[in-house]
Amino acid sequence: MTDSVSVIGGGLAGLTAAIACAEAGARVTLHEAHATLGGRARATAGPYVAHEGAHVFYADGPHWQWLKRRGFVDGLCLPPIRSIGLLGFRSRGRFRRRPPRGMLRAQLTPWATAPIDTDFHSWAAQRFGHDAATAMANSVGVATYDADTGRLSAAFVWDLFQRIYGQRVPGVRYVAGGWQAVTDRMAVHARDLGVRIELGSRVDTIPATPTIVATELSSARTLLGDSALSWQSGHCVMLDLAVHEGRRDLFTAADLDEGGFHDCYSMQDRSVTPPGESLFQIDMPVRTGESIDKARTRLHRFTDLTVPGWRDRVTWQRTATAKGRTGAIDLPGQTWRDRPAIDRGSGVYLVGDMVAAPGMRGEIAINSALRAATSVAAELKLSKGVRR
């Protein structure tokens, strides 16, 4: 075994793995099938900088400290004071400043322990009431992209709810330029460490060196020849929307009725849109058996509430659908430990946002990549010891 490592995939997970392996002394080659790096952390080119996936970070986990120590998340943005008055919820078809009383009670009970083997709605309804349980499940739709979040593991959803709405100071951080700026810095750092980055390099066979597969699960399934390699994920429609600024446009709104979510890119980061314009992303989970057109109709109704009169003010828009690529979600009886294993044996490791590592979406990608890199470094060290 040599001290060379191959990384397949140049998104957040692949760049993290490549950097961590290079910092451990390995010679790393990163293969990216596309012409650019970033994966789902990519953003559109200006003047409208809209992201493929999330554009915020939570600063309450080890992934953040790893990024921060290396300067990848420098340049934080703060929303203006007026944004405080533009936060709220859709509840029973109307915009409200506060969530339902039962949901407020849940926010004040962070010590409660939710079971793994029970669905969230059943557990929460017993403690906080049926309406509150439905509202709470829909409030974290931004993290699950699932139209029936209440069916998921109570422990899984409760952890998300407490991280997003709990009593602790919110861990949300906005980086100027979003995730694209972060992955751009990661790419520069990787090259400075000597990582060889091969763009337009599609790998069909696992190399002989220790290999970290950092692709979507569907691609990894084909590459590894493992038909059982799967996990459940969300399904949603998305609208990136730029409009001429309006004073009633909301900054952030959670949809307690249907699980949608509205967020503003530009209120805290003016670099993502031309002067005098605002840029939003609005998401709506697709229901089982529902057509994409019907899901988009529901999304547009939600947008009517969060960006009043948007159709007469549009300057740019983009629609998208995400299915099976929105991060792992856990059913009752499952935890992150039950997801596809990182160590696949024979020097092959699997990383990304749907594998056996803790966190939420992109955090899973970073945490799994760091775990894989630690294992690879130990493997290479052991191999050198044997050769001696």
C-alpha cells in the first residue's frame, strides 16, 4: 500500500476528505466529474447568486470548528435590525409572529427526551397536543424536505426542532457568498496542500489506492456495485426568486401548515443580487403521490404570503426539484448509526450527507469525511509500520 489516496467527488464532503488526508501527510488526488467543484454547495454565477442547496451554517458542532480553524468561514454577515420584524410563521393560512402555544411550550422543554422507536407526531401529540405536534413537524421541513416529517423518528425530529427553535442562542451563521465561497476557499487550500484536482474526471473503477467515495448515494451504488446501498431522503420543489425590493417581504418564514420554508439570501448579504433587489429561496415538500405541478402550486401560494405581489416584481427566477439528494432522514427505530457505513472494507470509504455520521445535511458530509480521513490516515500509518 502506498501513501496515495484517491477521493472521488469534489463537493463539500470530497473537499473535506481531501484536505484532511493531505494534512495527515497523504498524497491526494481528487476526481470531480464536472467542470467545477462544489457539488450541491455550488451557486449560480452573478449577478444573482442562488445556491443549489443550503446557504447557512450552524455553529454548534465540530464541523463548524473545523471550518473556522482553517478560515473557510471568514466574512460573516449579519442581517439588519429590521429583519427581526420580518420573521414568522404561516399558521392556518395566515402569517403570524409567534408559533402556536403548544409549540412555544415545546421550545421551553429542551430537557425532554424523545424515543427513537416512536414516530414524532405520536410522541409530540401526547406531550404538547395534536395541533402543536403537526406544527412542530412542519416547522423543521427546512431540514427534512419531507411532507410528512411527523412520521419520522421522534428522537431525530426532536433534535432538529431543538437545534432550530430551542432556547439556546441560535447557531445560524451567514457567510458572505454562502457555501460557494466556502468551497472556493477549500479548493485553494487543498491545492496549497498539494492535492491534485482532476476536473472532468469520471471514475468508473475503484483505484488501487485507499479511496474515499464522496458522491451522491445513487452514484456510489453504481460505482461500488452494491444494489443495497440506499437510504431515505426528502423530495421537494424549490423556487429561487429575485424581485424589486418590497418593505413587506419576509426575511424568514416557516410554514407550519404544509412544511414549506422561505429564506432571504440578500438581506444579510448584498453581494448576491443587484442593488435594489431581493433574492429568496422558497421550498415546498412534495406529498406522496402528488404531481410536481400541484406541489409548485402550493409553493406559489406560500410565496404569495411571504413575498406579496411578487409576480409583478420578478427580475429573475429559477425552479428546481430535489429528490433523494436532500440529506438523510431517519424513520422510527433508526438513528444515524444505521445508515450506510463509512468503512466499506478493502480500503474503500463512503462519505456524504446520507451516511453513518451525526449532524444535519451538509454537516453529515463534513463529519463523515473527517471520520473517513482519520481511518485512512491510520491505515496508511499501519501500512508504513508493516513495511518497515
